[in-house]
Amino acid sequence: MGIKMIILGLILLIIGLLVGMGLLTTIGGILILVGAILWILGATGRAVGGRKHFF
């Protein structure tokens, strides 16, 4: 789930920068940040969202 959020955030960030929409850029940045946090927590073995493994 973390990797998918990072990829979606990158896509939204790029589209937001190309089109000039600040809202898409902001949402993309937030998704990248949250996805990175979830990915790191999942990689350390911590249970995130009731799961020990993120797929």
C-alpha cells in the first residue's frame, strides 16, 4: 500500500506541476509523504493498520 501511494502521489504531483494546479501538487506531496511513512513502518516490522505485512 505504501508503494502504491507513493506512485499515485508522484503522478498527481507531476500532473499538478504541468497543469499548474496547486491543489493536485499539494495532494500529491501529501500522498508521497504518507506513503513513505507507511512503507518505512511496514519495512521495520511494525503492525500498521492491524497488519504486520504490507502487500
